[in-house]
Amino acid sequence: MSYEANYLRGINAPFKNFDVITIDVATTIREVAKLYDVLNGLALSGIADCEFKRNILYMKGDADKASEVLRDAGFLLSEKRTSLTLSPITLDSRNIMKAIFYKALSRYVVKRGFAVLRRTRRGRKRAIPQFIGSYLEKLKCERLADIVQESIVVLRGIQFLLEIFENGEAILWVDLYTPILDLKNGRPLSPREAKRRGLQEKYIRYIPSPRERYELTMKLLNMLCDNGELVIPFADGLNVKFECKFPRF
């Protein structure tokens, strides 16, 4: 009896040699949230994909433009820049690679018609199809959305978890993500909010069977893949590729 694992295989050890530019950034604890807002903006605009750790900015992209944006936002940057190749041998480097990858992934899925939840939950990046206006009706026809009650919608989204190995190979775990959305404020309800509104029992009937879960996940993946591959471009031109199918064992 064969079965499919819900991950995508990376093609050609995509994280074996991961080149970045490092810049020292002076900041305080109070400014970290503001810094990450700027870094998210740099990623979405395609200027640079960055991760900040221990007062060092690790960057893939246009260092000149990124530095200009950061200085305009009030941050003090070192004039010195260092080119560095991160090795996947260390956990610290793999975590930096993963964070930078999620920046590039977020930009890509937004361009393909998804919205990305800012918070990464348990290491997973979550995305949902655009659901405003006529998009919601289309999602309903595709079995990717259903109206539970006025202004409350169950939506089928997708969540990713990147796993990088010491040899530079990687797999991208993929699973269905099914939030309850409040259309009035455009955000998912927490389990506590859903329970308080009496939506738990209604939500249970939307839990898919294993076969439905697979079909819905593949339907969402196909919205992101081309020619059998999921190709995630970084701001510096690097493309990380995954086979857009689940391996069978």
C-alpha cells in the first residue's frame, strides 16, 4: 500500500550556498517592531529580503535602496557591508535562511492572489486566497470558501513549513489551513472568539476528510505552481525551486 507525504522536494540542494550581504544596524528593543515593519515593506516591494539578528541585518537584494529606506525610517546603519555565504551546517544559519525564504515566499504568494498572515505560527507561514468582492463567489464555486453566517466565512488556505538540512537540501511541508474569517475586519477569529460566538459546532462540519484535504491542498498549490514547479524568487535574483507534487512511498 502506497501513501503520499504532504511535502514538496527542493530541487538541486537550494540552500547549499546561500549568499547574503550583512550590515550592522543600531536599534533598541522598542524599535524592533518598527524595524520589522520596514523589512516587511522592503520584501513586499521586491527591494530586499532580510532577517535581523543580534544587531546584524542579513540581506538578499539591493543593499543601496534598502539602506536608503532604513535610514529614511530613522535607523542608524554601518557604512560597512560584508558579503557572506551562509552554511546550512549550523542551526543559526538555517534559521536565518528560513526567515529570509519566508519573506520571498510572502511576496510571491501575494503576487499570485493570496493574502499572507503576518505572524508565523509554530514556524509555519500561512496564506489565504483573496476573498474581497467577486473573489468570494469564485472561491465558493471552487469549494474553497463557504458562508457560515452573516459576515462570517470559512476559508480554505494553505500553510508552509520550510525544513532545511545540513547538506543544503530542503523540503517544504504543505498543509490545508482553514480559518474562520470575520469579513467586517478581514481577520481570522481565534478559537476563543469562535467559541464565544457559538461557531465551533458549525465549523466542525467543514473539517475535510483525508481525501478532501488532499484535493483542496492540491487545488491551492496549483494556484501557485507553473509547469510542475513552485519557484520562489528572491530579491537578488536567486530562484529556489520545489517539485509541485507530493512524493509517493
